[in-house]
Amino acid sequence: MINKTIIEQQNPWWKAGKLDRKMFPRYILPELIKNLKNSKILALVGSRQVGKSSLMDLMIEDLLKSVKPTNILYFNLDDFSIQELFSSPGSFISYLGGITEKKYIFIDEVQRLPSPGLFLKTIYDLHLNIKLVVSGSSQLELRSKLKEFLVGRMRQFEISRLHFEEMLSLNPNIPHETILTEMLTYGGYPDIAKEQNDLEKQRLIGDVYETYLKKDISDFAKIDDVGAFNKLIILLASQIGNLLNINKLSDTLRISEYKVKQYLDILEGTFIIKLIPPFCGNYQKEIRKTPKVFFMDLGLRNYVLKNWGELEMRVDKGALFENAVFLEMYGRDIYKEKNYYYWRTTNQTEIDFVIRSGTELYAIEAKYGSRSVPKSFLTFRKFYHGSLCKVVTPSDVYEFSIL
């Protein structure tokens, strides 16, 4: 039997007519609100605790300005007691009753459904007066469950951790340099950024990581060699900004290269790491295959290595800053329309990032210390005429979004 009390608890605005919660807006929010007006299924994907549910609340808060509270419904499928309601599209439509006025349906953690792709497709194809907004914590799991069902029916947004300006909005009276240090040390999860005590920040990051291993990995990925998987995460954390040698990882972990690639796909699909390929085109000495690795949250990365040392004393501060620059650029690319690469040649000439945006090329070098222009820019421009080159330092934090 459907637990109506829990559903009412998940939809407090039915009685109050408003959301009685104080939340701060996110960089991506205006774009999400704009996409409430079209008919496509709106999907928010991103890691646990990244703020997907809060963004849903903010969208609901905006809708309540013009939509009857009872026409907005929210369901969190992490609560298994309401899953009977989603046993079939028919039972769900029956629960909604006669749909005369437009209804906005928010479904959090939609990957909990056995067949979310078929479920959503069936409802969408009925052409009812419904707007569906869904979220998921595992792109890998969603990809396997949605498959071809929602092609042309869904618009997906990847929700990133907090950007630098969002961190500033949380702590407007704290110096910019301190905020940057916080980002490089504790990352950008919203709840962690709000916490003032450093020890509690570390504990919260540990909770996020352990939940990830138990829910996203144990429940879905079913890793057959947990020891090797955990060691791989540690190895990757120590190599941010570096090229990945799959063969060497295979030898170190004593697992096949196929297994290493499988684990990397899982880590990327669950928003722990991001692999970017080399840029290659006109120059025969360019590296053409080996990917470069970044962590999608630096707090999580530092937790894996158990390294909370003072930033200025750390030998990896340059790598942390390079990773942070990537996260700022990638996170602000709302529709993910740009292509991200690094550039390196066999004679060790390199550039941290090359971004293709339409017909334009940007070469970006992240430098924690000196602002000196690298000689590699000259080589790159020689083969890629008209490319725009930029050195980014800590004093340029507002220019992370230069693209």
C-alpha cells in the first residue's frame, strides 16, 4: 500500500504553499528554470551530495510563484517505501488522477527504478500535460538503464561541485585567497563548503566517499576485486594532471588492462575522475592516445591520500591548482559543448589544456607560481594559427571561466 504520509512529507508545499528552506542559488539554476518550459524530460546527473536535490528545491521554489502547490510533486526514490507507486507507468498515472492542469513531477535518484528508461519513455509518449524532472547519481548506471529509450526525449545537465564564485557567495567576507585554499584542500561539495570546522569537513568528505563505495559501487558496479579498485583510486589520486599508463597500472595492481579500463570507466561514470584525451592534428610528434586524469572533487582526492597539509608546504600544490582550473572551466560549460584536451609532444613540449569551442582553439596553462608565458605557446601557434593562449594563476580566479 502506498505510504501517503511519506509522500506528503516529501511535498511540504502542498499545505504551506511555499518551501520553508533557505538555499543559495547556483550558477546553473537560470538554465534549469528555462528548461522547465519545454516538453523534454529534464535530467540532472552528478555525484552524491553535489546539490541535485537542492536544485530541484530551487526549481520548485520558482514554480510556486505561478503554479498551484498541488500541481508540483516530488518523489525521492532512495525511500523504498514509495517505490510501489512506480511499479508501472500505469499505476503512477492512476495515482496522479485526471490531469487537467499541467503537473510538474520531480523524481530524485531515478536510477533506483528497475527500468527507468522504459518507465519515463512510456509516460512521455502518452503526451500528457506533465513535465518530468529527474536526477541520478550514477551516469554509468543511468546509461545502462536508459539506453536508447530517451533519445530525443531528454535534456541532460551534469551538476558540478561549487564554483569559485559560488564559494564566495557562501563566504562573502572571507579573502579570495582563503577561498581558493579551501577549494584546493576541501573541494566543492556544498555541505562541506558550509562547514567551518576543518576536522568536521574531513569527516564529511569521508562520509561522502564511504557512501559512494557502498551505494554506487557495491549496489550497482559489483566490483569483483575491491582491493585493486581501491588501490587504483589511490594511484589516480597521486597522479592528477599526469598521463595515465594503463600498462603500468595493470602491472602494479596485478589485474588485466581490460579490468583497469573497466574500473576507469566506472570511476568516470560515477563522477569521481575525468579523463581527457590528447589534442592532435597537424604535428606528427604529438602524443595521440594516452589520457590525462583529473579528480572531480579535490577534497575527495585529498581524503583518498589522507593529505590535509598546509597548501604552501605541499609538493602537489601545482597539480591541485591545475586540477582546479580544469574543474572551473568544465563546470561552467553548462551544455558540455566544448571539447577538452591536453597537448604534449614526444620531445616533452606540453600545454595543460587545449579547448575546442566551435572553430576556435584555446591553449590554457595553469601556473600556481610564475605568470611567465611558456615557450610551448609559440610551438602550438606555429601549427595551429589563430589559437588563443592564456596563462591562469591564482590571482586570475575570476577568469577561470575565460571561455
